[in-house]
Amino acid sequence: MENSASERKELSEAEQDAVRERIWSLVGRVAQESASVEMCLRSLMAKLLNSKYGDIIAAGQSATDLIENCIALIQANEEIGEKVRESALGLLRSVKPLFAQRNNIVHAPWFPSFYEESRSEALSLVSKRRSLPRPTLVSYAEVEKLCSDLNATLPKIWSVEGAVQRSNGNQ
């Protein structure tokens, strides 16, 4: 006899532990990848400022502020070629939504399902300013893609940083 929709198979205790471990691992990977991108954004901003105090000014800024400040500095920098400028602006604008996703993953509590048919997703309670938490379905595959997307931005940011450094005359 086939399992009907009402006969859901609950995961064993060991399988439930594995689900919890997977969630913790995913959250940790997102945090690590985003921290690496943030470090690169901070370095880019310091290069854009072209000042011995650039690292001090960039220190402690949120990823969103770093992105916005880098966009403003790239737009204002007359030494950067138009091709590099457009590429850098496109890159920075594409990174911004990754950090919005990152914040939803890292700062919201996750509630995994412990049923066989729901092993690839969890429920998350995302809370934004001045609004009630809203339940959001989190796909583990989407979180893994976010990690890959964040990681893929690193060499692109380094490339922009190198172009900025060359435009500053600092080989």
C-alpha cells in the first residue's frame, strides 16, 4: 500500500540531527562568504579613497554602506575609464541583493521540517523593521547558490580594485 499524503514519514533522531547540522553549516557558510566579500569591499573602498586613511574610513561600515559608498566613489572618480566604471557599477549593484539574502539567512531563526518529504527546505521567520515576522520557505539549494554567488564576486571585486589601483598610479 502506498503512503498517502496523510501518512508522513518522520525522520529518525539521527536524521533530525543531520538536518540541524546542515542548517548550521549553511548559515556558517553564508556568514563566511559574506564576510570575505565585505573584506574585499572594504579594501576596494580604501583604494577608491586613495588616502593613507582609507582603511580607517572604510573600517566598521556595513556591507550596504560599503556598496553605496563604493558606487558613489566610482561615479565621482574621473581617473577610472568608462568601461571599468560601468563594469564596477554593475558588479556592485548585483552584490547588494546578495547581502539582503544573506541578512535573511543569517539573522532569521530557521525551523526545519523533520519529515522525509521536506528534507531540502526549512521555514524561516524573517523580520524587517516595523513589521511582523513573516514565515519564509528557505530552500537549502538556494542557500548553497547564495554561497556560490558570494564567492564568485570575490575575483571580480579584486579585478575592480586592481583597475582602481592602476588608475591611481599605484602599480
